Amino acid sequence: MVLDTSTDEAFVPCSGCTGCSDTTFSPKASTSYGPLDCSVPQCGQVRGLSCPATGSAACSFNQSYAGSSFSATLIQDSLRLATDVIPNYSFGCVNAITGASVPAQGLLGLGRGPLSLLSQSGTLYSGLFSYCLPSFKSYYFSGSLKLGPVGQPKSIRTTPLLRNPHRPSLYYVNLTGISVGRVLVPVAYEYLTFNPNTGSGTIIDSGTVITRFVAPIYNAVREEFRKQVGGTFSSIGAFDTCFVKNYETLAPGITLHFEGLDLKLPLENSLIHSSAGSLACLAMAAAPDNVNSVLNVIANFQQQNLRILFDTVNNKVGIAREVCN
């Protein structure tokens, strides 16, 4: 399953699903499976609910994910993770998918809401987990997910974890500035500051690929980056700062300044290469013109070979270098 820290619900393709992959979950083959109807509390916690106003019915919902959409029914079953068993785990049984970006193997929500893995596991993991994403250069593409306090790094730099009551699933942090090389990029405070009323601020997200900054921040970072690299630039898809790979040695490092924590990105976390390999591009972009237009998102490409730890009890996010491959 795909791990997504900005989503709460888990969902898997179920047998008979339209538009799903061939690998599906078969509720009829499970002795611990149980359906959920509209009357249960969990049903009211699902986004996109489509229950009738009166009477009893299966808890059905429709959601969009990365531009695609799916319909599902909320069900329960035992969830086993290594030797741990979480009984009566509520998740979506996907009946139909439209579009190509819903994960074919399903999704495990690691957000902060009531239906997330962390919430449904109760005290089992002490409200704490971490992951380490491998480099895109990795041969095996295998990182790790650690649930609970056991095996977490003993010394790790942390920054406060903030909560937005209007978007309670998201992991907000306080981004205070960005440096390109040795230059602290001039950015107006209001584009960085956390504001729960507008949703603005910065989140760390495993489900987004490329880091996006609100337009004024991205434009300032891009201009400073171009100034230091020099030469001519071209665009490929979402990337507007691509240059001949030979100039890669001139590319300045980018440092993200969080409250109490500076993260200097290795070049592999800030540059992406064209499939032909001749161009290198700044692996960042401006925020999309939608509900996230005011949100800075530190995405998974920028998290390669880092241990990212979320402690929801002590409200901290930790970041440490680790070879995740």
C-alpha cells in the first residue's frame, strides 16, 4: 500500500471493483471481515459520505485522489503489520476507480484524523512513527516504516508540530526561511507564517512528489538559484528551471530553515534529471491554483535518505540523515 501522511482513511481495491488492478481484497474470504452501516460513528468521520437521510444503508463514500476519483464502502477487518494485529480496523473497500492516479495497490492513511492508522491503533504505537524513503537512484527502492518508539533514533533534531483544526489530518511545521547557497532568500513573513484560518503555512507530506512553495516564495528561490547557476534555462513539464547537466557542479545547495532545525538538501534531493539525462532541473515548483494555493508542501523527493519522525503526543517532527536504501 502507498503511505500517505496527508490522508487518514486506508482504502484497498476489492473483488469486483471496476477500474482496479487484478490484485484485490476479497471480503468473503475473510472470517474477521465485517460491514459497517451509516449508523456507526466511524461512518460520520469519512470524507465524501453518501448516506441516506433516513433508514439503514451501507456506509458508502466517494473521494478524489490526485485528480482521480473512486467510490468505496467502509468496512472493518483485522489489520496485521508484522507481528502486530489491530482488530476492527475501519477502511475503504474500493468498488470503482475513475482515472489513473489512485494507487493500484491501495493506500494506508498516516494522517492525524480519527480514521488514520495512528488513531485506530490506540496506544499501541504511542502516537509515534517514522519513515525513511530511499533515493530514486536506489536499486531496490526499499525504505522503512517504524511504528512506535522502539528502534527510533535516540538523538534527532526536532521542530514543533503544529495543528490546524480546519485541516486536522495535515502535519504542519514552522518554516522560517529558505537559503540558496549562502543567500537567505528575501520572503515576506506572511507567505511563511502558519494561519489555521486561511490554511496557509507549511506541511511535510509523503504523498506529494515534488516540493511546492506558494508563488512568491518559489519565484524568489528560483531567481536566486538561476542567478547563482548562470547560463540559459528551459522548461520540462512542471519544471521551469532546467539547465545542461554539465553545469550541475555550479548548482547551489538549498537549505530549509525550520524553527529549531536547518535542513540542507543534498543535490539529489533538489535536482531532478530529464529521462535522457542531459538536463538537470530544480525539483520544485509553484503551488497549484487550488485549495492548496496558500500551502507550502515539503514533498517526498526532498525527503530521500532522511528519517522523518512524527511524534503526535509531544508535538514534534524530527529529521535525521540516514541511508534508507
